[in-house]
Amino acid sequence: MASMVHGLEAEYSGKVKFTYLDADDPSTDVFQRELGFYYQPEFYLLADDGEVIKKLVGYISEDEFRSLFEENLQ
């Protein structure tokens, strides 16, 4: 999935900010608890103010990501 996500990151450059969290890094524990992280992979679509718009767990297709991005970029 990583190559697909990196491809989407390039495609949506300047429109969607991608941030990666290392779930194995203990310094991210507080952030993981705040988001309710429990499974890899997990994806969060956040508003500019940090509010979680959508939480996605497990495999997500490229088309699902595109639809979600386009819906929220309007």
C-alpha cells in the first residue's frame, strides 16, 4: 500500500497534506491514543483544524482514496 499512498501524495501535492506516523515509535503514543489507533494500516482524513473527518481501517483502494479526497476538497 505504501507505493499507492506515495503516488496519491504526489498526485494531490498542494491539495492534501500527507503525514506519516510510526506506530512503533513510543514518542507517538499520546497521539495514537488521541486518535484511537489500534490497527495497521489506519488512515485519518483531518480538517484544517485537526478534527477527524474520516477514519479508515485496513486496506483502502486507490479509487476510495480519490473519492474521499475529491468529496472533501469541494
